[in-house]
Amino acid sequence: MAFSKMVIEEILNNFDFDKVKTTMTTLNWKWGEGKDIHTPSYNELRQAAKMLLEDSYLLGRCATGGLEAENIDGVLRLIFVAVQAEVEEREE
């Protein structure tokens, strides 16, 4: 069963898209292609987040443009990642 629209809307309503937009503006972070490269608007951020939250139900984790949605053991999470590093453990 997919996450209900109510759950997704609750996350979207409680997520600070204004803070994300301010961070992106400060970092000169742009989205788009060709001549349409710009810092995303509040509505563009919210729309992208909604898509990621919906897709994470089946995929577990989805990300684009700094936004990341996770579905881990039935817990739905939306985060904004400005900087990240990870290393997979491997045998030497």
C-alpha cells in the first residue's frame, strides 16, 4: 500500500522549503537545462519533493537537486542535503 496523500501532505506542509531556497540562493545552486537554469522556486521545490516522496514508496530512496526522500521500514523522510560523502566498506 502506498503512503497516503495525507502523510505526504503532512511532510510537505512541515518541511521548510523557504530555508532550502535561501540555502540554494546563497550557494548559487541552480536547476534546469540549457537556457532555463535558475534557482528553483518554492513551488518547484515542493513539486519535486512530492514526486520524490511518492516514488520512494517503491524505490526506497530517491534524490534530485539536493532533495532526498527515503522510505525505510515504513518511515517516510524528506531531507535536503547540501554536502555528503560516503564510502562503501571493502576488503583490502
